[in-house]
Amino acid sequence: MIQLTDRSFKKLCIALAVYLASLFAANTLGLKIMPFLFGSHVPVAVFSFPIVFLMTDVIGEVYGKHIAKFFVLAGFISMALFILYSFLSLAMPWSSAGEWVRQGYNEVFGVSVRLAVASLAAFLIAEYQDVLAFFFFRKKLGTRFFWLRSFLSNLWSQMLDTVIFMVIAFAGVYSTHALISIIISWWIFKVAMGVLYTPLSYLGIRLLREQSDLKP
């Protein structure tokens, strides 16, 4: 098992903080949608969600598969606890002094059980598949072409995430044709944003991969 210096351990903790912050931003701020091309709309989560998948690629590249899987586990536990706390908070009675924010609070944090299950299932399955796919392509291609290995793994995992979430959350709500259209457009846009963020992945690898930080 890899041994880390204090400096490298601190950098790993910061990377985990960035990962979790991006995950929570995608799942909370993502309620807002913005106008896009041809009259379509996309959630603002598109800015933070690609970071989640790219981060596991970066961590896997520098520290290996086991730590990348640990990031996924940490993300899943954090999301599950956040949802649990949200339901608990919503179930508690309101004080009259807080009535002014009651409606907005309930609308923002009143996530249905179906959406919560969809979010957790999509995240857990897609993120683990991303790690497995990344190391599959690393085995085939070697340590070269990080951008290609990351792109291929994200192409697959982002499709899984989109399909699983949309089907569990909205099957029967939208028509099959509309659901397929949303899945395809959202998947393509997330992958495109991941490609745009690729330079940040190389920056992350450079910041984390310092030989002086690793103990033999």
C-alpha cells in the first residue's frame, strides 16, 4: 500500500474536499436550469458534475484504484447522510419565526424518495464503473494518453449515470421519446464539459504527483 508524506496526505484531503464539494454542488445547485441552444435548457450542475468523474480519474492515475474507489465510497456515504438529514429536517416542526422561508426551504430540500434513490443509484453505479473503465483502458493503453483514457471512461460512465438517474426518476413522468431525448442531450453535454475540463485534470495530476511526496 502506498505511503504518503504529511504534505501529500494534506493534498489528498484537499482533493477529497474538492470532490465532495463538486458532488454536493451538482446535487443541490443543479436544481437551477439555464437556457441553452435551440431553446433547450441544461442544469447549472453541468459546471460541477464533470469534476466528480474527472477527479476519480486523476486520483486513480496518481494514487491507484483503491484510493479512487475510496473517493467513490466517501461520496456515496456523504450523499446518503445528506439525504437522511434533509428528510429529518423536513419532518421537524416549524417555528413561527421561520415561516418566511418555509415554502422555499421545503421546495428546495423536499427531494422525493424516488429522486433520492435515483441519485444514489446513479452515482454509485456510474462512479464505480468509471474507475473500472479507467483502469481497463490503462491496462490496454499503458500510462500514456491520460486524456484518452479519461475520455473513454467518462463517455461510458456518464452515459450510465444519465440513463440510470433519468429512468428511475422520470420513467412514466415523461414520454419515452421525451425521456430518450433528454438523456442523449444531457449525456452529450456532460461529456463535452468533461473534455473542456481536461486541462484541469492535467493540472491536478501535476500538483498531486510529486515524487518527493511519496515514501518508498
